[in-house]
Amino acid sequence: MSLSYRFKRTGWQTASSGAFGASAGIAAIGATNIYLTHFPAEPKATVYRFTFMGGGVSLGFLPVGIDFSMASMPSYGTDVWRCPSLFGDDSPSNAEAFNHIPACILSVGASVGPGWSGAAIFFGSPIPLLHGVNRYVTFITGADMGMPGGSISVVSGFIAGWM
């Protein structure tokens, strides 16, 4: 295997997301629907939903926390980038390339009822920022609802399926 040292656009773009997260102490669980488009390979109107589930750690102002967002809430995403990787130069050519792979979501948010959150989504490894192992990364920010306060969390899991 050889390590590629450059980031490369994959042709996939984050369209939206919807998520639910809960924490108690430092333990956290989360489920997220990540909506991606594959343009120009497919019509921009084709949107794929990838379901992520996982557990991890969270630090917040309160000892417990719950937050959620819906895909219909305002959000903004970036292109999906291929990371410098031991796995070569390939870009995901179809939705199946994301299916059942490990993933990790690093998120930061604050709310007083209505709020904001931002997340980095790493595909290919259950550990964020693991050089040479993460295959793809994208960033998304948007509105959410939750318990008052702020938090930072890392939730590791896998892509459980797509539609």
C-alpha cells in the first residue's frame, strides 16, 4: 500500500442531515441520517440517505443532554473529500461504497432550545483524524434543538445502510 498525500474531491456533496443524540456523564449515543448528492455523475435531484449509528464520549455544561435536528431544518454542507489514505486514490463511484463502513462524527453545538451545531464526519475509521486510515471527510453545520448549554462529542460507529 502507498500513502497518497493529497485531499481530492469525490464528486459527492453533503445536502443535509438529521440527527438524534443523547448523553449522560461522558457517555453518548447518536443516530444520524446523512444526505448526500453525487453530482455531476447523477442528476442533482438524486439524494441518498446514509444512516449512521454509534456511541462515544461527550463533554457538556450539563450532566445529561439531548439534542436533535431534522433534515428540513436549515443546514449547509461541504463536498465529500477523499483523505490522504493508505487505501489509495479511489473516490466512491456509487452509494454502496459508503455502506457498512466504520465512521466517526465529531460535533460541537450550543442551544437554548433552538440552537446550532457543526460536525465533521469521517468515513472509513471509527477514530477521527487518524492519518492514513480515514477515507473520506465532510463538514456540515445547521440548526438543531436541544437542552440548554453547549457540548462537544465524538461518536464512533458505522454506516448502517442507505436509501
